[in-house]
Amino acid sequence: MSHTLNIYEPLSIEAIRAEFPILQTKVLYGGHPLVYLDNAATTQKPTVVLEALDEYYKTINANVHRGVHYLSQRATDAFEEARRKVASFINARYDYEIIFTRGTTNGINTVSSTFGRAFLRPGDEVLISAMEHHSNIVPWQMACEYYGATLKVIPMNERGELDQAAFATLIRGRVKILALTYVSNSLGTVNPIRDMIRTAHTYGVPVLIDAAQAVQHMPVDVQDLDCDFLVFSSHKIYGPTGIGVLYGKEEWLNKLPPHEGGGEMIKTVTFGKTTYNDLPFKFEAGTPDMSGAIGLKAALDYVDSIGIDRIQLAEEALMSYALDALSTVPGIRFIGEAEHRSGVISFLLAEHHPFDVGELLDKQGIAVRTGHHCCQPVMDFLDIAGTVRASFSIYNTPSDVDSLVTALQKAGRILG
Ligand code: 7TS
């Protein structure tokens, strides 16, 4: 759908904002209109998604893949249509390479534990980067601990860019898998993952991409990237919470053992032995989140109706406006100044604690996130307690940025 749109045609932000009922919120203290700049944590939901959830429960709710009856077949059709939508959205070769998960974290844990069981042995290495979210650190640490492997880390510089020379050396070790974020949620860095995937493949190393902060901001094509696994969360791309996606190349998904045991992931069960189902069901034990998948489909349809290319252009323009505008705030220091950035701007205000700044912004109706953003190693490396983070989405406007700037100036004056 997106390719039929003129990507240079400006978005009608007012029309977009009207699709998101929650944006009408007035923040309790002082009745300030809500300025929502915490989109990296979770995005708000457009009416089409809310209606899809409502419609699902009102008209077709039934368990999937199990009943011959009318509702069950309708629910199954809608659920599988959602899978096809996800496959086409990220350009997977086959629908059955799409596994529904509970979210990014659950997707990474599915790969780390099954990959660990199948392939990690004492002396092996798992390679991650210095800017990973805890979700892409801890599961690998646990797998390494369990199987006697070692976790290696690609370092970054002060600007928040990965050290490519160090990567070129590290990948030549005994690396069994590279797990890397596409876009950093704490610094906004967009990593050159296509090149890094190509390098990893020259050493026969498969790559998992954490696309939690990428799919909502830029086109993601898994065949073009040639990644072996890719994960994201529905709730960060205008869809419901509780559901996410694990993409895996057929070849890799077939090599991994199942993650959880239960209904749906089996072909036959006796007390002596169970044989496992084919993809994608082998990785979907138990009743899946049917309404979530259908809500996610509605969200991806919504994104396609605008066009991810246009979203990318509009958000880049807004980011650039925000960087210029924020630069005028006395005492501001940007954290993360990579050349290629997306979605988030992290900063500190003079010597003030990020939490104090965040609280004063909240009092003025502005929602940002403060703290380590589940990236404690990033904060340790930069020797800071945390940052204030403004993160953007399609419904944010230059006027949101102006409100942030005014509120920061006021916070600066109050904090002295
Ligand atoms: N990976 C990245 C890069 C993320 O930004 C997040 C969530 C996750 C993984 C985990 O996603 P989940 O949906 O499974 O929780 N990031 C954030 C954030 O920046 N603020 O709140 C959650």
C-alpha cells in the first residue's frame, strides 16, 4: 500500500491526532493538554485498533485451530490473516516464519533458550552490543551461564556509535550468535545492521535483530537485511499490549527445539513420546493471543495506510526540529549524538537529576521517561545516573516540541 503514496506528501497531523482518543487527555494538575513524548515505552492506539479488538470480542471470539464450528473457523481465519499481514509488513518469505510471542522480551528469550540448548557449549561466545536493552542482555547472560558460554560485548564510543573495528575482531572469535539492536532505545542510535549482518554471515554467525525501536519508524525488510531472527512488540507500533513477533528464517526455526510445551505445538502425544508440530505452531504452545494478533493487524494496516516511508520522513523532520529547538535550552546536554539517529532524544539539564526534571515536566503536562531506560550498562559507560528521554511518534507535532522546550526552560529556572 505504501508504495502507491507520494512519500513527500506531508502528513495531515491533525487528522492523525484525531484518530487517537487518548491524546485529548488533560493532565490532572493545571489541566494542561497532554504532550505525550514517551512513545519508545509504548505508543497510543488509534481508533481502528480499538475497534478491531471490540469487533473481535463482539463477533468472532472463539479458540483458534481447534473447533470445526463457525466461530472457531472465523477466529482462525482472522488470526492467520494477521500472521500474513505481519509477514508482508516485514517482507518475510513465508508466513510460517512469523511466530506470535508476548513481545520483544519473550521473542528474545524464546531464541536464547532454544538456541542455547541446541548450539551453545562451554567455550562458545555470544556477541551483543554495549547499547542493548536489558531484554537483549539478560536472556543471553542466562543462556551463557547455563551452557558455559561467554558473553562478549561490542563497545561503543561516547557519541553512542558501535566500534566497528572492535566488532570486526570480536566476530572472529568463537561467536555462535550475534544479538543486536537496530535502534537504541536510550540513545536513538541507528546501527548499521545490514553491514554487520553481512560481516557476521561471512563467519557463519547467525544474527538476531531487536527491532523494538525500529519497525515503527522505518521500513524493515527481513529479506533485504538478511537477518536470521528479528523481534518486535506490537505495543510500540500502535498495536495492543501482550503480543509481539518473532521472525525466524525457516532454516533456523527448524533447527531449534520448541520453547514451551503444551497444546498446539504437538502433532502426537503419548506418555512415552511427543512429536512436534510444524512451523509456526511448534513455537506457539497454548491458546495464543487471538485478539492481540487481530489488533496488531489493524495497527499494521493503519501504518500502511499512512505509509512507513512517509512516517519516516515526517519523524526525521520532527527530530531535526526538536534537536534545533532543544539546543536553545540553557544547560542542555544531549546524551547520544550518533550520526544516524531515530525516534528518541536523550538529554540532561545542567547537573539536575533526570527524575527532578521529569517530574517538573509532568507538572506541565509533558510525559517523558527518565532513568536508565533498562540500559544500565549504557549509563555506567557514560558515568551518568540516567537521562531524560523524549521519544516521538507520528502524532507528535512541532508544537509538542515547543511545549517541551518551554517547560524545560521553566524547569531549569525552578531547579536553579
Ligand atoms: N528492546 C528494546 C530496544 C526496547 O526498547 C524494549 C522496550 C525492549 C526490547 C523490550 O520490549 P518489551 O515490549 O518486551 O518490553 N523499551 C522500553 C523503553 O525504552 N521504555 O520502556 C520500555
